Amino acid sequence: MRLRYFLLSGSMIAASAQGQAVETPPAETGDAPPPVATPVPGGGRDFTPADFARFSPTTALDMVQQVPGFQIQEAEDRRGLGQGGANVLINGERVSGKSNDAVTALRRISASNVTRIELRDAATLDIPGLSGQVVNIVAETGAVSGNFSWRPQFRAHNTSPRLYSGEISVTGGVGPVDYTLSLSNTNDSFRSGNDGIERVFDGFGNQIDERYEVLTVSGDRPRLAGSFRIDGPGSSVGNLNLSYERYYFGAREESERSFPGTVDRFRLFREGEDEWNYEIGGDFEFALGPGRLKLIGLRSFEHSPYFQSVVTDFADGTPSVGSRFEQVGDEAETILRSEYSWSMGGDWQISLEGARNTLDVESRLFNLDMNGDFIEVPLPGGSARVNEDRAEANITYGRPLSEDLTLQVSLGGEYSEISQTGAGGLTRSFYRPKGFASLAWSVSDTLDLRARVEREVGQLNFFDFVASVNVGSDSEDASNPNLVPPQSWNFEVEGTQQLGPWGSVTARIFYESITDIVDQIPLSPTAQAPGNIDSARRMGFEWNSTFNFDPIGLRGAKLDIEAIVQRTRLDDPLTGLSRPDSSEREHYIEAEFRHDIPDTDIAYGFEFESYNEALDFRLDQLGQYRQSSAFVGAYVEHKDVFGLRVRGSVFNLIGNRDDYRRITYVDRRDGPVDFIEDRSRRIGPIFTFTISGSF
């Protein structure tokens, strides 16, 4: 899937999928105390379904979202199947597959099937590569059951309703086989838009143009998936995951342009993608000798036709001008992996993984001629095939050093060969060491500390190897076959303080020393492209907390806060000056106050979201999206409307806007300014309804 030109303002606004109330009398639910975990020997805590009674959960996701001080962390840009992954386990195992994210997997497990939720430090688990706090959902599959949800959304301005967001899943078992079948359109289902004035200034600050622009954006990602698990024969366990997905994306921006001394113009920008993809993955684990062997395989494929077009018409009859960019990409990934685990003075694992990643891409550029026809023009480096063949091996060892202190270490390395055919084709090979060491210390029944150091190899976006054009911003990236994956040394210390009935706090500090970070670099005096910068560093602080108000007499109320502050510094490849990584989110804070009113099935809450992004650095442009204010929302929820959970919410109550400023230079951004675009667009209130339940 291609990265989009437009920021889909407000499209990522969360509306929790709450479901049908469990069969608990309202008074008992309303009087239930806040979740307080039971400590277990060696560190960690356990929650039972009764701990979540006040929230009347329908799914395992409803329960995990209420674990005090815990946030689900997905594995972003995961390299292969590798070690690590999301910080969620189901019956002691990672979420099987690669596209099957933790949130989706948890949403398909009925709350009635959950027997307990275990909160553990990753270093204490016999699962290499996980870090920080991890939840393990212990669940049983009984008779056929299912969950469903529907999440329509409406906006006050410029945007058609989002009517097709939802999911239905069925879980059951036949003999030794458990299965889950689902049809969903939740991820990337959105309707977004904004409108407002954009003013243009020359390099001396004089206004030279004014535009009224309206943007509408839509997306849907329907997905049909099936997961199958077989127990046996003997102690063997197998999993099979199948999925087929479509992705429909479209954007349209209308711009009416008028200013004294200029000809009135109308500019139409369009963007779209019609993607399909599939994934087939599975694993089989069985006893072998003194340990257990797991064999894992995965095949995924994605076909992505994509386009951008822009046409400007003139009121005085001047011939229209315009451009069109088309790209068709076929991405494929094939992975085979084996893991052998055994116990001998601790827990050992040896893993071997081989992978092949490919991208076949064809890009074309067209300009509008005097007759109004798009005529193809050359685009050097726009078509290519990129391959990476990779093999890695790791050995991991973990053991308790004492009753309260646990160590886990891993050593390994990977060999990869990256090749590109087409213009400037090149083949290179690399060896990269990798590994980690982590310690988990249960200081007391209420305080856990964790420390970790890791050598990590990052992932590449193969589209960065190929020339591309953004006709909306009039920018072009050349082909760069010299890209290599970034590598980093990562250091972190994390602590969790349990506050008993008051809640929980988790804080983390981290530092990363990065080599070959990917950002815009010059390829020639006139050309630029994504490329590697020698070194960078990133440091930051994370905070996750839950504060309950029951101890001060406000029964059923709590405040959840998630925040991160981070800074990246690197030497700009053009000026040599220190600056942030392009478009990095430098701070983010999300807070939710929720009150489950005692002795009722009613809950209400307020939400707050604020963030700040660094500048986007191109060699000839600077751009930045900005918040005019924070996002603020409110919701009301009824947990039992004829057996369904119903929630209504409104977001953007104080009128946050989509603000963007772009500075374009005559040549490079160490020279004179050509023009400045400064816009502020109305988003308006966003109304979301969620209806969910179980059967």
C-alpha cells in the first residue's frame, strides 16, 4: 500500500467497540470495584473476569483495554516473522500470522470464553524477543459463539457518512479443531474531509494568491479471514491462517483560485488505489527429543494499482495544464522459519529463518497537452524489480537469576542480498549482527523494573528504490538503488508501580543510536530521493497510567493517560546542521475520563488527544501539519439495550482544524524562498455510533 499525500485529518479517531453486557445484574455490575490484579510468585499479576464486571465486556479486547496502565503495542514494520511481535499472547502463544494484528484477534474472542488475563514481564516468558509488559489471554473455546459490531460515523461538513465499518466473527470447535471465521471492514474504513482558505506568499512575504479548497477522502478495507487450530496428535499443535482483503482508497481536492492580477482558476486533484492482497500462514509444533520444534511458513501477496492526477482550468480560456502519475506494484513475501526450544539450566531456543521479499513496480508519468489529452513522458528509474533474500539465525537463553530477578539474552545475525533490476540496477550483500539482553526485577509486590539493550535491524520500503512523482505537491523522487536497512542500538528502562485500588503507572525511558536512518538525501545537484544518513539518535519518555477515583468516593470513575515525548537528532545532508527526523511525532498525549455510573448500565466519558509533528524535510521544501488545538470528545454508553451495547460519541468539540504550511525554495532550501503556502481548514464535529453484541 502506498503512502498517501494527504493527511486524513480526524480519520484515525478511535471509538471503542463496546459490546453486549454480560449476564450480571446492573447493581452488581455498578458496585463492582476497579480491576486490582492478584500478584503471582516471581512477578506478574492475574486478573479474573470478575475484575472487569463493572465494564460489562463483550470481547477480550474490551477487557484488555481496561487493564490498568497497559497499552497494546503492535509490531510495526516487523522484519520477517522474527523474534518479538505484539505484546499480546493468546493461551501463551503469539498471535499467529503477520497481518493478523492483536486488536483484531482479541475482538474475536468472546469475554465469556476468557478465564483469566495474565500480566507478565516479557523477560520472564519462554518467548524470545518480547519486551516490556505482556498480557496473556487464557481462553477456552466452547460451543459456537460470535461477536459483531457496526460503527457508522457522520461528519458535519464535506463528507458522506461512513456506513460500512463493522465486523462479524464466529468461533467454534469441531473435534480437535477450533476455528474462527470473520468478515470485517474496520481497519482503514473512514470518510474524511475538510475545507478552508489557503493563502500563498512570495519570498518577500507578499500575498500572491488565495484559494478556497475542499478535500474529501474515503477508504474501505473489507477482509475475509479464517483461523484454524488443531490440538494433536499427542502434544502437537497446529495453526492455519487464511485471509483475502481488498482496499479501496479515493481522495478529491477542489481548489478555486482567485487573486487580483491573476486569472481565475479551478484546480482538481484526484488520488486513488484499488488494491487486493492475500496471506496464507501456518505453524506446526511438536515434541522432538528433549524439546519442541515449531515449523512456520507464510506467503503473502499484494497487488496495488495507484494513481494521482491534477488538472488546472483557466477562466480566460487558456489551455488547461495538468499531470498524471500511475503506478502498479506487486509485492510478495515468502518466509520459512523453524524454532527449537528446550530446557537445560534455563530455557533455550534456536531459530532459523529464510525469507524472500520482492517488488515488481511499473510507474508512468503523463502531461496534459494542448488538446486536453494526457501524453506519456519519460520517467527514468520508474520501473524496476527489487528482491531481498535473507537468512537469519538466533540462539536465546533465559533463566531466573534469583526468585525476583530474571535474565533473557539472545545472539544472532542475518545475511541478506538486495538486488534491483532496471535503470541503475545493483546487487549487494550484507551481514548484520543482532540480539538483545533483558532483565526483569520484581522489586516488591507492587513494583516491577525492566531493563533491555538490543541490536536491531530495521525494515525497508521497497517503493523507496523506485522513482516516483507527487503531482499534487509538484515533487519528484529519483531512483536510489543504494538503500540499506537501518540498524540501531536500543536502550530502555521501564518500571510499573501498582497503586492498588488507586490504579497503576508504567513509565519508560529509551535511547536509540541509529545508523543508516532513511531520510531525503541529494543524489545530484538537482535530484533527491529517500536514502541513508550515516547516524542519528532518538531519545524519549513514555507514560501509561490508570487512576481510579473509587477511593475518594467517586465510584466507577477512572482516568487513563497515555503520553510519549521523543526527540531525534541527525545531521542534515544538505546543510550539515542538526535537525529532527522528517515528520516524526515529537509528542503525543491521549487521555480518557470514564465513569461507569453505579447501579446502572450507563457510562459516559470525555476524551482528549494532542500531538505535534516535526517538519517534513525535502531538499527543496519544508512542510508541517499542525494542530490549531487539541481534539476533545465525549461519549455516552448503554451496556444493555435489548442485549446490545450502544455508544454514541462526538469528537472535535472545540473545533480543531487541519493546518498546514509549506515553504518551497527556488532551488534548494539553503537558498532563496520561492513561495509559501499557508492553509487552515475546517474539520468540524465527528459523530460516531457503535452497536455491538454477542451471540
